[in-house]
Amino acid sequence: MGINFNRSNGISESYVGRFDKENPEDMEQLDIVKQVVRWMNKDVKDLLKYDCGGTFKKWRLEYKGREVYKKMKTKTSKGPVKYKPNGFGSLVGGMKNARIIDAYIYRRYGYYED
């Protein structure tokens, strides 16, 4: 697991990789990705300048839980489940209950004053 540079088989261009919270090497790689996104956003005014609408091109790191530590029962489930019913793939218990996470980098739009 960890950072994935292979973009074959329809993998999103935004996909960074899959990280296991119990693996220290994966967590070190995820910290590196977080730091890179922070540095890019810190220097965005100097490097990327303004976009057409007066917005800065900033980036955000988004996580999506894939495996859980413990299945849980929800209000509508008959037994313990991993995913929330009609939760658009959200894990029961949130990111605290996620053991394996996928990371994505997306563009973030916002208006900032100088």
C-alpha cells in the first residue's frame, strides 16, 4: 500500500494511494503527502497567481475510509455493517473507525483577501 504512481485501469488522476493506519511506513508517506499539499497551498499566491475568476488555485487532501476496525449496527440495519445505508459509501463510525483509507488530492476554490 502507500503512494500509488500507477494510473492504469481507470484510476482517478486525483488518487494518491491507499494507507493502512496500523502501518507506520504508510502513515509516514501520508504525512509527506500532507506536507506537500501544505507547501503548495502556502506558496500558491507566488507560484500559480490568480485564476480567471479572482480565485486562487489551492489544493485539498480528502480521505475515504475503505476498511473498518469494527462493524457496527445502525438504526436501519438488521445486523453489524461496514457502510451506512444510503451514506454514499461512508463508513459506519466515521474516519475514527477506518483502518484503511484512500487519499485523493482535489482542487479547492475559495476567495481570499490580500
